[in-house]
Amino acid sequence: MNKVFHLLLLCACTICIKAQTPVINQPTTQDYGKINKEDLEMKTCDFETDANAEILFDKGNIYYDQDFNIIMERHKRIKIFNDNGKENANIRIEFYNTNHYEDITGLQAETINLNDGKIEITKIDKKLVYTQTIDKQRAALVFTMPNVKAGSVIEFKYKWQTNSYSNFPDWYFQHKIPARYSEVDTEIPEYFEFAAIARPTQSYVKNITSSESKSILSTNPSNPISYTANQRIRAMANIKSLPDEAYMSSSADNLQSILFHLTTIRPINGFIRTGTDTWAKVGTALVEDEDFGRQLKKKLTNEDVIINKAKTFKTNDEKIAYVFNEVKNTIKWDGNDAWYTNDGTSRAWERKSGNSAEVNLILYHLLNASGVKAFPMVVSTREHGKVYPGYTFLYQFNRAVVYIPVDSTKKYVLDATNKYNTYNETPDNLLNSFGLWIDKDNKIYDLAFLKKDIPVRQIVLINADIKPDGKMTGTTQISSISYNRINSIKRYNTDGEKKYIDYLRDNDNNLKILSIKFDNMQVDTLPLTQNIDFTLDLTGSDENYIYFNPNLFTSLHNNPFLSETRYTDIDFGYLHDYQISGNYKIPAGYKVDALPKNISMVIPDKSISFKRIIAEQGGTIVVRYVIYYKKTIYFKEDYADIREFYKKMHEMLNEQIVLKKS
């Protein structure tokens, strides 16, 4: 794998930062072991008072050594405010350890407490620090800080090193807890030009550039090469934590950070080679890689049984569905994601367990052997983060899948790691990002944007009788397609019927589901149909009035956008099409007293619409809601419009109908 790392270079992809705030009075870093008593006595974070812990400072110095290895010296200090913050004392530092591609050395760690007014320092026992193997490429340095309690300050420092001149580490100013001060100092020889994807939402408190003359000895000690080192210091202060928000993408997509991408190299006496500065070169490196490209044609034990059976089917879709289900039901995903195989496809097939690359490269192999023209593809899951097209770096990806371009309008992306996935639906955790697909024979290596163009429909049909005693009895039919179908089946099978019924009731104790029956649960190509018998106690009703809300079985009771502030973009994943229809028979002796008005409304850009139609027809109240989405992604700058629309929509959805005794 080391060869891939040494080849990878990053292409230009720059977002300019205009914030050039001059240096101001600010929290500063301190030497290791030295601390102000005020930090030990502080009880809360000044700018985020409900925080359980706070990063007091996080400083990184990143530079090149004489052999063009990149070094990062990092020092981090954290204040623990209460018992809930003690989880921050569990430290895990991941790195790529194949052939010492990355190494971590010089670890020091200690806990500082204030005991009867005196500073007490507890150093970590090095025997409690261990290296955990994640897979054949990745490892993690893991340790827990000693003697941690509410009020403690923990700190650690270490040296990270890579033997690659292009693997410049990214820097995250923002984290899941607030940071009082974060600084990254970089020193880069003039031979390397890096573009920076910078994602700040606040100004730097330091942004200083300078240069210094240096020399390199390693290429020829008797004739050192002089060069200019370009230096830059960037720092932020009082950085609030990033909250988890409804419909946000990965934290990595949203944290304030700087991603460094190597764009240009000036060779030094042949010391530096050309690398993979295009996706075609990344694809070529993948094809040649022992743990990817060379696994594609590996024979599998008894594979002929599946291949011969697949060849008996007449259509490609039948072949794809058969092979996909065979792999999905034969080999279990071990929960580990990687674009590379760990033990190889043959061994994974034999033990019936493998990482995501092993599972899906097996699927690719069997499909091609069965006569289906498929291609391997590397992708990034939603949790891992979106892929930047201008950043030609292989480790943007964390999973291998199978790509089948059926025609100019229809393409399949197959992932057999989840037993609830279907062959004809791109998994929703891969949507709205790019995948790199590889056609080795024709030397085509290209990015494809993964999206769902057709709105995903959910239809709810309710027929109910309202009784004079304030009860409702009725039936509901829920028809779910695509991801709604997949998610419903997964929830039912994972949680069991009792919890699933609680989900349908939305924790409404007045709603009782008497029976539920599923149709088409085993047929991927048909909508999932749920037939439900129910009763509902209409609370608030008395001898003269009956009140009821027709928003039943919709999962649309709670507004996810209540907060006045939004920190991240909204990613709905895919387009939605909700259609809810209800027929409610009015009991004898009652008439309509208050009926909500018919209404249609749209968000300012017309990308989301809501319609409500309510009428009385021959003693029956007919209700219809339609909610339709034309966009999946909204920038946080558009949040005010989204919030206002959702506020009004939920008011409309939850408006009651009133019947009066005549």
C-alpha cells in the first residue's frame, strides 16, 4: 500500500479566505506542565456555558525535515467541568502505520488537579498506552488519562511523522466540545505549493505570513541546497462546539478547518517524483494495488455454482438481483469500512465475513463472471464525509461498491454490506457525493455524482368512523417505495413488532394499533404495503364537542427545525413526496363546527410545497395533505426560509377539526 501513498498528490481546489483579522488580545498556549491556577479553578466555559468540557488550547507545528518527511508537533490541553465531560479523557489518535507511512512518537500525557489549593500532577503510566490495530493499514494510539475528575485539566503532546512529502495533515479548529484557542503553524519549502480548502465561519485572531532561508543537506551533504521556507500562523479563539443538527451531513463536512492539498512541485535534483494529480492516475494506482485491483479476478471457492445459475436468467436485472442477494445473504459485513481489502476476497469468502471492500469486490467479481458488465467504484459514506472533486486524494473514500451504468439515464450502485439494501437503489448513505468508478479494460477512471432524481413517495390512506363517545375506529393503509420501503422493513425487523408499533403511534398513548399486516415485504420491486386496524381516544372531547387531528401515521408531528440558529447545511438526502388522505365519518347528531381552511404554500424558491384540502361531503370529512420537495440540499444561509416554512407547515398539519353536537 505504501506505493499508493507516495504517488498521491493533490490537485488545486482553493476557497479563498478574506478574513484577515489583526492580532488581538487572546488566550495563549503554555509550555507543557505549566498552568494558570485560574484554569484549574474555572467552573464553566465563558462562551458556551453548558459545555461539559473545553479545549483550553490546541497547537500544531507542521514542517518538513531534511529528508522531506513531514513532522507535526502537537500539544493539546482540555478542561473537564463535570462527570459528563470525563469521556474526553479517553484519547484515541488514529494513523496509517503500513511500512511506517505514519508514526507517532514522543507521547507525554498528564492530568493536573487542584488539591487543597495546591497543584497536583499525575503523569500517565506508559504501560497503559497501547497501539490498537484497526486493519492492515490503520492503527490507533489509545490511552485513558489518570486521576480525572470534575475540575481536572488534562494535557498531552506527541510528534506525528509521515515519510511522504505530500501527506500534509489537515487541521480542525472546531470540535465536539468548545475550544478557547486553536493554532496551526506551518512551514513549507518553496518547492511545494499547497492550496488550502479553508472552511472558517469566524475570523482568525492570528493570520501571519513570513519566510526564512534554510538549506537541505540530505540530497548532497557536500553541496547543500538553499531554499526559502514559507511560514504561516493561523489561529482562532472562542470556537463554539458543532452541535448535531437534523439533516446535517458528516461532522467532517462542517467543522471549521483547513485541508491542505499539494498542487505544484519543483523537483530537486530528481529527489521528488511526479504523483497522482488526476483521478485517472488515482484510478491507475487502484487497479495496480494488491488490495484492490489485483483482487478483482481472484477465484472464490465453489463460485461456479452461483455463476452457472446466474447465467440461466434471461435479463441482466434478473442476474443482478440473484447475484446481489446471494452475496448479501452469504457473506456478512464485519462493520469495517475501507476502500481496500484486509485479508483478500478469497479468504473473506471462505470465512463468510469481510470488510466493505471485500464484500463488494466479491460481488463485482461474480457479476462480471456471470456476464454482467459491472465496474468497481470507491465511495464515501455520509458519516465519512463528502468527496471534493478537485481533491485527487484516495483517502477521501472509505468504501468500495459496484457500479453498473444500465443506460444513459439509469445507473445502479450496489452495496451488499447491508442486508436491507436492494440492487436497484443506491444506498441513501452514499447520496449527494461522488464515486470514482474504474473501467480497467478501456482505461477509464471517472467521477460520478450519486443522486436520486425521482421523489421517494409515501402514501397514507385512512378510513375512520368517529363515535359520539369521542372515540375513533378505522383502518390505515401505508404504501412505501424506495428508501421508505427499505427503512420500514429494517426498523420492523431490527426493533421487533412492539417497538415498531410504538414508532407508528409516535408515542401517542391514546392511539392503539389492534393489528398490522405487511404485503410485498419480500418483493424488492413492489411497494411495501402496511394494513393497520386502529382505535383512537379523542381527548379533550366532551358531551357537546369532539376534537380531532387528522395528522395520523405520518411521522410528521415534530418540527425538526425549531432552533433559531443553524450551523450546518441541510441535506435531506433525497427528494420526498408525501401524500396523506383521510375519510372521517361524522357521527349521527353532530355537525362540523370548525374546519381548517384549504391552503397552498411554497418556500420562497418554490422548491418545497405544501397543500391542504379539507371538505365535508355527505356526512364525511375528506382530508388531503400533499408535501413535495424539488431540492435535497439547502445552505445554512437559507435556514430562515426553511424554518419559517416548517413552522407554518406544522401548524397546518396539527390544526384540529371540531365537531359540535346538533
